[in-house]
Amino acid sequence: MRNFSYVAKLIKDKRLSHPERYSQTKLSKTLGYKNGQFISNLERGLCSIPLKGMTNFLKVLNISEDELKTAILKDYELTLDYYLNESTKNSSNSEETTSASF
């Protein structure tokens, strides 16, 4: 399962603390998206910022490159941990099944 929780929190915090105090709809339109659903999806951790749109997010929400990189790397680390743990579980289950059948 992909994790986007750190990016989600960063975007929501920056949107709400911004002097403009953007609504999801206003931020979405400012960034060139049709409606606020995209920002809602980001803030709920359902997706991440598209690579093509990253510089716009940085400028509009006054996010530093380091802040964004840190959030993305933390999300990626959690995603990797999840998949590696699942892989380990699956190979353990496979080994148990194999040894039990002999």
C-alpha cells in the first residue's frame, strides 16, 4: 500500500497557515486544476503531488524544496517498509507451507 501521509499533512498545514488561507477549491484553481477534489485527495493521503506540478505547489504555498523532499522521502520509506514486510511475510508463509507438505 502506497503511503502519502507526510505529503498530505504538509499540503494541508501549508494551505491552512498560508496568508491567503486557501480553500481547497481556490487552491486547486490557483494551481490550474478544475475543482477542489484533487486537493481533497492530496490532503487525505490518497495521492501525491504530480511531478509536473511540484514547482507550482512550492511557489503558491511557500514550501521549501527541502520540506517537500523530506515529506516525499518519508512517505516512500513507509511504502517500502510496508512492501518489504509483506514480502517477508509471504516468503515465510511459503516456506512454512513447503516444509509442512514434506
